[in-house]
Amino acid sequence: MKTYHIVIAALFAVAISISCGNNQNSEACTGHGESLQLAAYNAGFELFAEATPFVVGQTSDILAHFSHLENFKPLAEGSVTISLIVGTDGIRQTLEQATRTGIYLFSLQPTAAGRGKLIFDIKTTKGVSQIVVPNITVFTDEHDAQHAAAHDAAESSNGVVFTKEQSWKIDFATAEARREVFGQVIRTTAQIQPSQGDERIIVAKASGTAFFNTNIVEGKAVTAGQTLFSIDGSATADNNLAVRYAEAESEYNRAKAEYERKTELAKDNIVSQSDLLKAKTEFASAEAAYNNLRNNFSAGKQNISSPIGGFVTRVLVQNGQYIEAGQPVLVVSQNRDLFLKAELQPKYFDLLNNITSANIRILNSNRIYTLEELSGRVLSYGKSADVNNPLIPVVLQVNNKAGLLAGSFVELFIKTQTIAQAVTVPNEAIIEEMGNYFVFVQLTPEFFEKRAVKTGVTDGIRIEIKDGVAAGDRVVSKGAILVKLSQASGALDAHAGHVH
């Protein structure tokens, strides 16, 4: 029986050999059915195409996937023209609409052999965009074309297939690892505080009982000039507002009459200029006191209004409580300009003069803002440390474009000036497994290699890679965990192609 199987196998090999001698273009002879895996980028789009190797006189199918770089979602609509140019010869085809969303199936028959390029012209309602794929070879022999495609095919023993159709359905993105200036980063926490010009403490202008207007509570929005509370001093024997108002009115009337009388007498030189000036001064003083009470005093009460628009952040007294003149009653904040105050260990003092920027992460959130995004700046840092508090304060000022809450805390990544460079990738690209760190490096836009890396410092947005990734490598920057889950569910053939 064993001899029988050997004879059958030998006869089958001879048959194939004879067939190959008669037909060198047979796929059975070459042993390959490879596709070219093409990827290219421009400012707006990612192109991933699977193409039949290009052979003169033979039709090549090009299955092209187009994704918007801003969100890595498929091109929904638009016409695309493909051009294959070899030397001075060129062929082209235009598809007015996609075969399927984001996918265009082209067919080209090359007429000239040699090294050339593929050009994709994308026309949408937003304009025209062009992607160029260089170094395209058109062969004269199919066998050579297949071997070249097999040689260039991406391979990895630790790879995972994640198709464009899969990535289009999730929050997915890739980004280049880049070499850039990346200095020491001080990671700390900072408290959000209102800036000095952003917050006003409203105090009582007279002694008496405080009565708040309706709904004056913490968080209440108020406008500039809005009456917030009133002080009733009419029920107190000492410093009674009604008595003070009557006294001010009486003094005003007396000083006015005296000034007018002396003005008439001065015309006949009966009153000296010094007496007239004294009467004028007394009248001006009495008028100012009277107008102050008249503008803020009504029905035995003094009304207190907000000097700025904003929000009530603190109510310091209770409704109906007796208060003294000058006592704080309310705090109103615009919540617009804020301070971020961090306290650092003295070992960082030598670096504080070289602070260039900072990144701010909202606690319990993945949202990170740069100092520039919040129109911020480094305001100051401490030049000495106290015995009771040996930490050095660092204060940054930001514009509250991110809905920051005064009094709460943020995570702060303070960046310092340097000339050192490092390879960095986005923080979201890092996958952690039992204390080890990995990234998924793109071999093609549908085939990724899980690669171990050694990480360094992070500025909250990007992280230093000391080993495992080179500048120019493209890594999964969003959705890496889902690529990992896809790998865990079972490996797929990287060259299986698509069924559309």
C-alpha cells in the first residue's frame, strides 16, 4: 500500500512538470496566488489596496479602501480615478461611486513593462485630493510578478489580521512613531483655583440683618448690577440705617442751603473766598454721603448688587443673620480665568526655570488638554521653601475652555526645555499585560504585529519608547485593545484577502 501511494505521488509530480513546461503562466506551476499589499497616505486620506500583480497584457484587479485620516472612517461618497503610469505610458479608470462604502474595485491592463507609479485622484464635495503609490513594477512574466509579490508580502509569527471593515466600525486610528525633542516631564497634581481678577468677595456695606433675594444659592448665575441681598438696619438702635439716612439728608440740605447763601453773599464781597470754599467742600461731602445712601437705601434697607457677572460660588452667611459692615457675605466667580497650583519637591527646583509647557488631564477622564489649547501660561514658581511646607509652588494660568471646576484637582505633566530627542508614540497605543508593555505595529493597514516595547517618560499625550519601535513605524493609536482581543480570538491568514 505504501508503494502504491509513492507511485501515485510521483505520477502527479510528473504531470505537473509536463503541464508547467507547456504553460509557464499557470498558478499551479508557480505555487503562488499572491496579492500586492499597497498602502499610502496624504494629508486627508489613507489608501489600502490589494492588487493582482501587474503583468503586461493581463488584467489586474485593484481593491482599494479609502479612509479619512481625521477619524479613520470610510470614504462615504465621491469619484476616484486610478492611473498607472510607466515611463511615458499611462492607463486610467474612473469610478463615479464606490463598489461598497469606502471600497472601490478597479481593473487595469498594463501596456508597458517597467517601474512606475499608481495615482489615485479623489474628488468629493470638499475638493480634490491625490494619493501616489510609488515603485510599482509591471512585469513581462507572471511567474516573476508572483514571486516578487510573495517576497514583499508582510509576514509575522505574532501578527493579527484586523480588516478595514472591522476598524471602520470602531473608534480606530493609527499614528506614526516619531523622533522628536522630548525632555524631562514632571508629573504631579494641581488644584484649580480662581484667578484674582476672576473672583469677587461681596461684603456688607453697613451693619444690619441680611436678607437674600430669591434663589441666591451656590451655583446661581448672576449678572453685573443684579441685586443679591439687602441689609435691614432699621431695627437696630446702634448704627440704624434709617437714622443715618435721615441724618445724611438733613446734613445735605443744610450744607446746600449754606453754600447757596454764601455764594450770593460772595458776589457783594460780604463773605470771603475761604469761607465760600469751606462751604463748598462741606456741601460736596454731604452730597456724596447722601447720594450713596439714597442709591443703595430703600424702605429702611440697603441693597447690595453684584459687581460682575458670573456664578455664586459661596454663601458665607445665613438668611436673616446679623452682619457687621465689611463682613464677607457672598463670593461671585466668573469661572473664566483660573490658576493651576502644583507643589513640587525641591529636587525639581533647577528645572523650573526651563518649563516650556504642560499638559492637563482631567481626573476620572481620558481628556487631556495642552497648555496652548487653554491659552495658558506659566505664571510663577516659588523661589524658596518654608520649614513647615518644604514644597515649591508652581502656578499656571489657563482660560477655562474645558469646563474646569474651581477647587477640584487635575493631573499635570510639566514639560521642560531640552535638546534630547526620543522616539514617541501616543499613550493610547500602549497595551499592558502583567507588567509588560506592547504596541501593535502596522505591517499593512489590515495586518498588525504585536511587539514588546520598553517605555520611558510620558507627557500625558505621548510616551517615550526606548526599544521595540523605530521612528516612522506606524502603530495602532486607538482601538489597540480591540486588536488584541481579535488576536486572542484566533489568528487569521494575513493573505486571505477579502470577499466583497
